[in-house]
Amino acid sequence: MAAILVNAMNPKRTRRRFTAAFKAEVALAALTERQLIADLAVRYQLSVAQISRWKLQLRQQAAQVFAEAGPSTPTPPDVEPLYAAIGRLQMENQLLKKTLPPCA
């Protein structure tokens, strides 16, 4: 009977996963300090420690938002050799069609 009560009181919980947008929303709310972190924890159903970690992470990585990034779009591949190979293969194909007898 005791084993049943233990299982009933401690149901198997799955790990929650939060999106980056949600984390940013909570961390920004904590940074503005309009509400206490404890109130935010109740509102978002999180622990105070988790909100504090996200707040610290936001403070540490906020400068990266304004840092100049390298090329944001990768350079397109050089397609000239590909077009040359396609042209050569088309010419070979036409030549083979003319010289070889049709297969039955």
C-alpha cells in the first residue's frame, strides 16, 4: 500500500522545454524589474533560480546582438564550371545520337 501512495504522490514528470522567445520574454521581464522575480516565477510557473539564470545569460550575451557579424549570407557557388560541363555533355549526347544506331 505504501508503494502505491509513493507513486501517486510522485507522478512521472517529463522535462519541459522552452523556446528562445519565451526565455527572452521572461528574462526581459526580469530585467525591467517592474515585478519581483518571485512574482514572475509564479506567473510563468518557473523557479526563481531559472529566471535568474536566464536574466544573467541575457546580460552576458546582449552585446552580441549589436556586434557586427560576418557575411550573413553565404557566397553563391561558382556555377560557370557547371554550365560548361552541362554544355559539353549535351554536345556529346547529340554526337552520340547521330553516330550510334538506335537501340531496339
